[in-house]
Amino acid sequence: MQEVISAIDIGTTKICALTAQVSHDGLGKLSLRMLGEGVVPSRGIRRGVVVDVPEATAAVGEAIEKCEQDAGRQMLSAYVGIAGSHIGTRNSRGVSPVDRKHGVTGADMQRALEGARAVALPENQEVIHTIARSWTVDGETEVQQPVGMSAYRLEVDAHIVTGSSTAVSNLVQCVVAHGIDVDELVLEPLGANEAVLRPEERRMGVAVVDMGGGTSDLAVFIDNALCHTTILDMGGNHLTNDVAVGLRCPFETAEDLKLRYGTLLPERVAPDEAVWANVFGEKAERSFSRRFVCDVLEARALEMMEIIAERLTESGFIDRLPAGIVLTGGCSQLPGFAELGRGALGMPVRVGAAQASLPISGLSRNLQMPGYATSVGLLLWGMKEDARAVHRRFEADHGSGNATRDRMFAAAKGWLKNLLPDRD
């Protein structure tokens, strides 16, 4: 297992590279200790997709260099976040025969997942994730952990995440150009889930919406399983653009106004409060009503909430989310998003960030903000996936043999299960 885990979150507005040390206590419980971070403004990225490879590659390199300097060590590989409108999802089923004598093994589960993964895709699409939603063992449905169960047949209901081969290749190129191996591409809402969702929320039913600058990523979890994902073509830049159009000012000026004076609760702003901004065609600054700016932001934010509700209704999950919606990402930091969401959707809504209860220490103040939840989540995803990879390799090497070796394997396997944290 790797002693160090790194993650690179390549977003529309910023690129964040992180490195953390992996450790475990005497009981095998895994944890991370932050070593370094590097954050730079994005270049060459639009709506989560690389549109200028040289510019994006240079920006990624700057973030990596800052992270390496902060950590005092070289980054060799990383888990890399992926999002964008090119992402597609579908559900699929896979089947594997089981040797009843030995029961269901990890190898049987892998074969079933590989069967689910073998779906017909358009020419320029490839599979990014194959994630088990639930298992069926000899007709017994909704099994969450089939390992060790006696059976003849194992089936998996899986969620398949796909992406444009071109977009995937361009993203990977921006990372490997710096001598960094890509451990895995991780759909960004899966990373955000690791950082912001509580175990009881995943069990009961919850949607997490990672609201970035160019896109927002929605994922639904029920019974600790990923049930649905979709990418929404909306983000913080849409709010900024509305302000820029309404005031006829540069985008950068509108962004500054949004961050300094923006709120989605305009009724709490004094009617006579004014803000000043440079506008096109005039040398001197002009004054504007702060409430007008906030009215513009509220209108767009309400539209975003309506789109989220529409997508959840279309997917059939709108009435299956007693834990409601957790908003995260930089856009969600705009004051009033949770209150606006609760009023518009009629369900629980909160803004989530990396929690103090997470098995990770040394988080800076920045990393504890919603805008960095996905970056931190990618580290946690990597820690767990790396441990599972060790488990799979061990099982593949020791999964058969005489009774004595089987007993030794069972004991070691029990220790490894204690080592691996559950997804909840």
C-alpha cells in the first residue's frame, strides 16, 4: 500500500493539488495527515473540460510544483478528479458463477463487475467507473456485502460512469506531462461524497451537488450505494455573468462584487445600500443598489434549484431523499444558498465542507471550506481504493490451496477487512 496519497482536482476556476501521509493504528484503522497543498487559478479549462492543452498543462504543473514544495517531496502519482458535460451514466447488470464450496470471493465480485462493465458504448466513449449498487445471491436481492456467502450464482446491479475518450485523454495528458502517473480518474461528486456526507445521510437517501464554476455535479446515494449521477451545465460563473450583463461591467468586476457583496437573501439588504463598480464606456465608477445585485443572483440561484429538482424528478429520486440535498463546491459558499434551497425545494438542504470527524489531520483553513471539499474527498477516495487494491491482490495470490493455507488466508483476510474503512 502506498505510504503517500496525492490528488489533483482540475476545475474551471482553480486547480488544487494535495499530498497526504497514510498511517494506521494498531487496529488497522486508516488515516491521513496532510503534507502539502498547491492551488492556482485554472487556465485552459472551460466547464470542466480541457479546451487548451498547453495552458491547462502549465497550470497543472504550477499546482503540482507548489504542492511538492509545501510537502518537501516529489509527487509520483495522483488520483485525478473528472467532471464536465461529456460525462454519461447508465445502469447495468453482471453475472458470475460461484464455487459453492468456497462461497463468494472477491474474484467472483470482480468478474460480475467486469460483466456489467461490458456494455455497448458510442465510438468516442469509455468507462470511467463501474460501481456496485447492490448484489443478488442465488435470487436473494439487495445484498450489500456478499463475500463468504454460500451460493451458485452472483449478480450485480452496477452504475456505469462513462466519459468522452477525447476529454479523458486531454485531461490525463495534462497530468502525465509532468511525470505523474494517474492512479485513477474519479468522478468529482464521488470525491465530494467522501468529504461531506454523513453515514446516516447515505443510508437514508441524500443527493450531493458539487457546485463548481462551470458545471454542477449531482449524485444520489441510498442505502449506502450510488444510485444516480448527472452533470448540470450550470455553476458559479453563470451567476457572475448575470451580474456582469445586468451592470454592463467586466466579468472580473462582477465576480468581485459577487464575492464581496453577494447574498441570496436580498430582503436582508438595506434598500439604500450602494456598491461601486467600473462599467464599460465610463472612466469613473458608478454606484449601484446592492439589493439589485443580490436580486440578480437570487433569480439565477432559484433557476439552479429548479433544474436540480427537475433532474431529481426525472430520475425518480425526488421523493426518496429524506436527508435532502447537500450543496458543496465554491459556488455553494454564496451566503443564503441553504435557506434558498430549503424554500425552493421543500426538503432539507445544507452546505457541506470537509468535516472535523474525517480521518484526516492537518487541514488548512482553506481546505475546510466547501470549495475544497472535492479535493479533500479525492484523497479519502484514494486512501480507501488503495487499501481495497491491496485486498484484491492478496486475495488473488492466496485465494486457493490446501485447508491450512485457506485458514491462514481467512485470518489474514479478517485482519484486512478491519484495515479497510467502509464507504459509509
